[in-house]
Amino acid sequence: MGCQKRDFVTKRKLFSNLHLLGMDSLQYTIRTRLGERMVSMNSTLVETVSINYEDFNESFLTCGTCLCMYDGNEHTPKLLQCSHTVCLHCLTKIAASQTRDTGSFRCPICRELITIPRGGVSALPPSFLVNQLLDLMSRQRREVIPKCSVHINQELLFCETCDTVFCTLCTEGSHNDTTNSCEHTIIPFSIAIKRMSEILLYKANECISKLTQAQEGVSSELRRLETAKENCLDQINATFQKVQAFLDNRKQEMIEALNSTCAEKRRVLEEQHSLIECEKNKVEQECQGLQYQVEVRNITQRIESLTEKLDAASNLGEPRENAFLSCDFTQNNSLEIIQEQLNILGRVRTSTTFPSLCSATVEGDIIAGIESSITLNTVDYHGNQRKTGGDPIEAELLPVTPEQNINSVPLEVIDNEDGTYTITFRAPKSGRYGVRISIFERSIKDSPLFFDVSEHNNPVMAYGCHGSGKDEFIQPVAVVVDETDQSVYVLDTGNSRIKVLNENLEFVKHITNEGLLGRSCTGITLSSNGLIVVNWRNKSITEMSKDGETIKTFTYNAFQEPIDVAVDKNYGHILVADNGMNCVFVFDADGKILFQVGKKGTFCQISSVTVGPNSEILVADYRIQVFSAKGDFMEVIRDEGKGKGRYGGVAIDSEGRILASRSEQKGKNYVQVLSLTDTNINNHIDSHESKLKRPSGVAVTAGNHVIVVDLGNNCIKKYRYW
């Protein structure tokens, strides 16, 4: 019994020391001498046991009824006659509910009947074993508190601000200064160790979790790799089955051609063979009985007949058809071509792109309704730029707010075949958006990419300002763009000339002509021979070369106030809008009147006329009306209401999109983007940071740009419109 007690005390003390040294899993060694039956062997049994601190507390230092830790107060451990230990708090409740008049209650653990002493449940004896364990735990906890090596009675402290260990006696400086020490976070060193251990454990668990996720990701990629391999095998088998089918079909065609040719030759030879057999039988029949003929005349006739047949037999002696058949595969280099094509048929493509290092950038300002682009740059695992394309790129436009409806917004991925990709889209409205981009179903760096979409469309470039210098405008009113070289021709009315610019709005030259004199030209257009201008003052139409040489000039006696001109390229017709007659006159290429569109009341002060891609005639005043090539009314594209504003210039691109400048009350000037075919297209260019003032003529250029003449600011401006 004494040995057992000493072993128990040793185990308990060793456990407490190990736990208080910060070990989560405690190990202790028990050495016992073997019994008398093993004495002769002189052996020692070493037993190693691993005990968890939480399990120990739960098993020995916790009340089995309320699961609270024993203490010296409300949860004092009490020993029952059945040898079970229950806290005073639980026994008080049990006794109050069960004793009544019996003066006893049942043990909550073994259900044995327990008699209550005279002093009540508080008079029950304490559990000395549990109390000793609690005292030992408390004493050992105090013993392992880290102490200063110089001042052994001083507890070590830790400053989280300075990351310094010290005690209150040996430290100097700010930690002794009451004022400065308020700026530092000082805690007992034992608590700091515990916190660091918890942080270490948390970091370790987090690291393990990350590694587990990484392992799962790699495993998923391995499964996807196997699936991709199976898909590629299916594609290879399907493709070569098609190739084999082509070969089999060609083989069958050649076999059928061979059989057909052979059958035709066989038919001719067999017919000749039958004819010879027939003639042979006739000769044999005629020869029968010749030896019995005695009449000379009959013999002579037979000899003449056989002579004729002999001549015929000579003609039948050579086959009328030959047995020559050959399959020639050398008449051309088809076999070489087939071999070459088979060598380049298909390819196994792979990629070294590492999605999480790839980046995307938004190109320029994003404007609602205007096509915008994002450039995706791909790199490999080492960060080196990829030089080839072919990666499966997925892009999705994301709303930031619930009211944004972007379900119908398509995104197009363009492979530039150099390791970069262009993602184009058209944001429907202003606001904040995001684009999620993934490669191999794995997100790229900084995905989703967020950006702001503006409703304001500012010019990408401009030319001219107030003034009258050589390179300045005075009252520019109209503009036209040559599709062949994108040259821009601006009718500079105040200077009685045409200013020529290149597509970057850089000055090229000036064009002068007698038809431009008088500062009264209001319309300009392109013809197959050069340029056509209309002069309202002398009521003339002048066609000139692009060098300013006059080609022809004509007028019409019905002209009252011709203000704009257009050309129908499909028919060569010249259209002249006349505000005095409130109509559009249509002439042939030589200036001969053909018909007129509209009459008094049809229009209200025409501002512009233009021709659509299918020869539609568009006339603008306070609205835009459309007529057929023959002048029949078709529809009204836009009617803002009379008196609310007026259109300036109108142009239409090859896709049927209409660009129209408009001025309204209170200085509201903008360019509308409409469509002949799609009623959903209704955007506008507000020129937010470079306000338009009396916009007039417009012209479309390549790349979905429009040039607007800003008469009020004596300049022209170039915008993106689609």
C-alpha cells in the first residue's frame, strides 16, 4: 500500500510539473519492480502514458453533475458514503428536491441512498483527494511562474510594444517611468508565453489548412488533367475516323471506277467474241456437205461467199477493245500533299500560363454605351512573359449594386496570339462594375477587376479655337470624311475655304475655289470625282477636285435657300436641301432634276440631309424623318417635339447608326447616337469636360469615331461613339 501511495504521489507531481511547463500532452514514466516471481530476472518495466490536460481536469477536477470545476466556494467537492464526489452546489439542489421527510437522497452517479447528516449537506465530509489535487495544482502553478535570474523573487514581465522581457527591479528607462509606461502594453511573461503558444498553434493550424487546400487544388487539377486527356483522345479518334472515312470513300470511288471501266471493256470484247462465234458457226454450216457437191456453179457461189466471210474474219481478228487497266497515283503529287497535310493535321496544345501571376489592365476611360477593352497579360510560373496564345480565357461582368442589370452584356475575348488577350464589352449604364477573369477556371491576380463607368463622353482630340490665324477657323459649319484615306474636309465658311486634316486632326492643306467665295457655303459632301459644296447666296452647286479645280457648276431656277448637299453613292444622285422651298431636290450626276422630296409643310427649317447605306434619305429639322430612295415617306426616327430644340448635322455609318448633333434650350448641346434598325440604341455624347456650343456638321470615321463641328467654339472635336 505504501508503494502504491508513493507511485501515485510521484505520478501526480510529475504530471503537474509537466503541465505547468506548458506541455499540452503530458508523458510520465513509471518504474516499478517486478513481483517476487520476477526477482531473479532483475528487470525494470518502463511504462509511458500520455495524458491530456483537459481530459485530466474533466475526469478528476470537474463535478460530474454540473460539469463545473471544483473550487473552495460554491463548488466545494463533497465525498458521499458511496465514495463519489459531487460539488456542494449540486448536492444542495438534489437534497432540496428529494429529501422531503425522509432525510436522505440518492447519489446522482450510482443512485445509492445517501443519509443527510444533522448539519445538512454542508456537513458532509470534503473530498480530501480532490482538494489535495487542487492544492497541488495551485502550488505547482505558482512554482513555474518565470522569475528573474538576477532578482529571483521578481516575476518576469513582457512588453508587447518593445518586445522586451524584464522585471520591475532590473529594468531601466521607459518601463520604470509611470508616465511613459502608459504607452506600453506590459503583461506577465507567463501569459505572453501562453499567448504566443496559442498564436503559434493558430498559425500552424492555418498553415495546415492552407496546405490541405493546396493539396486538394492540385488533386483537382490532376483529375481535370485526366479529363482533358480523355477529351483530347476522343477528339483524336473522331478526327482520324473522319480521315479514315474520307480514305474509305475515295477507295470505294476508285474501286467503282475500276469496275465500271473493266465492265465496259468486257462488254465490248464479249460482244466481239459472240460475233466471231456466230460467224464461225455459219462457216461450219456452209462447209458441211461441200464434198458431196458436184455442181460447179454451187461450188463457185460457196467459194465467193467464203471469200467474203474470210475478209470479214480478218476484220474480226483484232480485239476491238484492249485489256489495259492501270491505277496511276503518280500523275500528280497528291500522295505527298496528303502526307504533308497529315503531318500538320492537328496539334497537341498546352500552356505554361500561371493564372495567379497574370494581370489585367483597363484601357482608357470606360464610358457607358461605348465599347471598352481590358488587356490581359499572361506569364508563366517564373513570371516570364508568354509569347503564344491559346489559353481558355473566361470573363464575366459583375454588378456591384443589385439594381445593375448586366445579364445580357456579352464579353468577347480576342486572342492576340502573343500572350496577351483583349476583352471587349459595352457597359450599359454608368456606375461601378467588376470583371472576373479566369484561366483554366482559376482566377488571375487581383480578380475581380473593379472600375468605374462614366456617363460622360469627352473628346479624344480637337482642332481649332477662337481666332482668325492661318490654322484657325472662322464659322466652320460642315465636315466630311473620305473613307479611302480618312482625310477630313472642314467647310471653313468664314475663311471661304476648305481645311484639310488627316485622321489625327493634323493640318494638311487648304482648298480654295470660286464656289467657296462670299462666306456663304453651308454644305459639303464627297462625290466620285472630288468634293461638292452648296452656296446659298448665289444658289449654286459646285463640284471640284480635291485640289480645288472646278469640275462643274449648276443651279436650279426653283432654288430659294439651298443649305445642304448630299450624294447617293449607289445611284450617283445629288440631293440638295432647300429651306425656302421646304423640300429636298434630287438631281442626277449631271445636275438634271429628277424629283423632289417633300413640299410646303413637310419640313420646318431643314438643317441637314444625308443618305443611308441603302439609299435612304434622312432629313433633319427638329426631328429626323426617313424617306425611301424614290422619295416615299417611311418613318420618323426621332421627334423631340417642335420648339424644344433643333438638329444640326446628321451622318450615318455603314451599320445604320445615326449620329446627329442637337441644340436645345438652356444651352444643352450634345450628339445623339440612334439607329435605323435597332430602337434600343439611344446614347448621347455630352462632351462633359469640353462643352459643345452650337454643334453643327458631323461625319463618321473609321474605328467608330465621329467628328463634330463646334460652330460656337470655332473648332472640331473627335469622339468615340460606339
